[in-house]
Amino acid sequence: MNAITPSAHDLPATAAAVASCTLPLRAADGAGCELIVVAPAQPRTGLLWLPALGVAARHYLPLAAELARQGVAVALHEWRGLGSSDRRAGRRCDWGYRELLTLDIPASHAAAASACPGLPWLLGGHSLGAQLAALAAARTPAMAMGLVAVASGVPDWRAFPPRWRLPLRGLYFGAPLLARLYGHYPGRRLGFAGNEARGVIADWAASGARGRYAARGLDDDLQAALAALRLPVLGLRLADDRMVPPASLAGLLACMPHAVRESQVLAAAEFAATRIGHFGWLATPGPIAARIVSWIGRIGPG
């Protein structure tokens, strides 16, 4: 753990024994960002964490601190175009799942493994981040000993209640058109996601409309790779999460029929709240961290 030294990140007071560092990353195509690593003095396991669509890595610092306090080193991946990334989506700057899967996630994984050498690593994420974590592991199974999916599921419109299906089909048709018109998807203005690259929105919308994962410019059969995956998988769903109904999480787990799959539902009472939805748990991630640590103890290093 010589690579981890305290930094200026604001960590919860309960994480006194936890240190963090920020590592500069440069992808093979020149795109740069920072990887935040939060770890205890003697971690047992590592978790590379992929944020939700439009969410910067720093918003997961409370989760990282909770996990680190319980023995898990966490590396917070930064999406291209957000937070510390030196790219911003625009008419002259575009990318899709291909760049995220083949360039950015492997770069974060390599840096995290170098910062915390000798650890077994998990891949995990929130919402779209968990989907891309699964795709990354499907492409390179040796990257992870298991997968964690929090508030995530397939975006397939068929997995949602009937009243949502027509609006979702409209969104999957209209969002890529809007992104082409603006040069990027103006999520901040619309209140859904961030300002996203045209390619990311096109790949995301295609997976929702067709019910299959694919990436433009990538020849891999991602759906077949998922079906062949044999890693342990934990799916955690928030009971009040309308963005991930039960069939959505079930659909994501069904993409990996040979995986050792486990799904759990967390009620608002666990967070001392009346409702906890898709993003509400970020402020009080203790129950999520506890479920993850308990699962890690069952599947591997404890």
C-alpha cells in the first residue's frame, strides 16, 4: 500500500483509518482523467467502481469510505466527459461504449491494481455503471473475481411497467436524434443524465430499444460474452427505485445465466428514511456497503 497516501478528498469522519490518493490516467487515445483510490491500511479486496450515467466519481466518496473502513479498497472510475476528465462531449468530441470498454475501464483497472498490488479485484457500479462493469468483465473475465450491481438493470423497455413502455420507446428514439441535433445530449438542461456524448446515448438507447447490448465500432458479441460469464454476481435493488423495477434487475441477471447470481432488495427503513430511490442512497451508503462486504465474505477473501 505504499502508493496510497492521504489527500485532500473530504472523507467521512468515521473513516479516520482510511487514506485516499488521486492517480492521473491517460487512455491510449490521449484522453485523461483522475482515478480516486480510497483504501484502508491493509485491504483484503479491491473494488473498481463505475458511476451512473452523468454522475462524477467524487459523489461516491462516502460509499468508498464505508467500504474501505470494512477492509475493501475502492477505485472510483471517472467517466469520459465528466468530473476530472479532460474531455467534454460536443460536435467535435464524441465517443461511445467502444471507447469506454476498450480504453477507459481497462486503464482504470490497471492503475487501481498497480496502486493496490496483490489484491483480488471486483468490478461494480451504479445503474449504467454496473451494466458496463458487466460488459467489461464479459470481455475480459480475468479482470474481476465478481460483479456488484447497485440500482441497476437492463434498460429494455419491455422490463418496465406498461405505463412506462411507450414513453421509454419515445426516449430511445428521440434521445439520439436530439444528441445529433445539439452535437451532444444536453442532459443537464433536460434533467436526465449529464451532457453526454452522441455515441454513448446512441449505444444506450439501442440497448433499451432492442434489448441487447452492442457497441458501435466494436465487433465483439457482447450479449454472447455476457451469457458465457461465470463470475459471482450481486444485484442490489432499492425498493422505491422506479428507474429499476424488479424485472429490470432480473433481466440483467438473466443475461448471465452461468453466473452465480444473488439479488437483494433494500427497504427505506434500512436507511432510516421514508423513501430511498435510485440516487437517494448515495448520501447514506452504509446499508449498501454492508451488503457488499457481507457478500464478499461469502464468495472469496474475507
